[in-house]
Amino acid sequence: MLIKINSEEDTTRYGLSLASQLSPGEVVCLVGDLGTGKTALTKAIAEGLGVTEHIVSPTFNIVKEYHSGRMPLYHFDVYRVSDPDELFEIGAEEYFYGEGVCIVEWADLIPDMIPSGSRVIEISYGEAPQERIYDIGWTE
Ligand SMILES: Nc1ncnc2c1ncn2[C@@H]1O[C@H](COP(=O)(O)OP(=O)(O)O)[C@@H](O)[C@H]1O
Ligand SMILES: [Mg+2]
């Protein structure tokens, strides 16, 4: 399913609405080039889950946990993961098959780790500066 996002406000609206549909144990994969708004969308989802902490990009930590919302939020950025062992070391599987919501930026880099049936949002740039196209699907 394709969704056209016209502005940062649209991204926020979409994230808030998605958050209201998420249940514990869901994994949301965010796929798209640098600057397409994966972290921006994560912030909106976090807000929708009631997370009050400031969301910072977990690039150097791989995962950051937030416990102030209506369920735990685990925010991954696997851009710099070069060896799958790094993911095993941080216990990624416990997060992916746990009771919180996982959001995984650059999930396409670790296809074998992602549970089947995970939601995938592929984000690409549109024509106007704030335009984005979301291609929504699910992993097999
Ligand atoms: N529609 C939009 N949705 C999200 N971010 C947008 C949008 N339009 C412009 N931006 C800008 O694009 C950038 C997205 O950055 P970020 O969320 O860090 O991207 P990523 O995590 O994909 O690298 C921000 O500077 C934001 O202000
Ligand atoms: Mg990011």
C-alpha cells in the first residue's frame, strides 16, 4: 500500500495514528535512505505510545529502550552493524520476540534477524522537499 506524505506534520500524524494500532510484540521496520525521516517517524510513534523521554538516534548504541509509554519501546538503528554477532551480543532476539514494540531503522540490512509478519515501511523521497512516499508491507 502506498501513502503520500506531504510534510513533516503528515509524518507526525501518521506516526501518532500508527502508534494507536500497535500492540506488544510488534516489530516495525523502517527502510529508506538517510534523511527520509525514519527517526522523525520513530519520534512520532514514540509520542503516540506516550513516551515522555527525549528520543535520540541509537546509531552508536544499536538499541535504546524507553519505558515511559503504554508499552516498552525498543528503538534500533542497525546502520553501523557490520557483524550479526553484534546483534546477538545485545540480545536482539529477546527484544524482537519480547513484549515491547521494536522499531528498526535500516532493517533491510539484517533481513535474517527480523521476525516474519513484521510491518515494513519503505520510505522514499518525493518530488517536493518535504514529500515522502511510504510503501507499507509485511515481511514473509
Ligand atoms: N515529511 C517529512 N517527514 C520527516 N522528515 C522530514 C520531512 N520533510 C522533511 N524532513 C526532514 O528530513 C530529515 C529527516 O531526518 P531523520 O528523521 O533523521 O531521517 P533518517 O532517520 O531517515 O536518516 C529531518 O531533517 C526533517 O526535518
Ligand atoms: Mg535515523
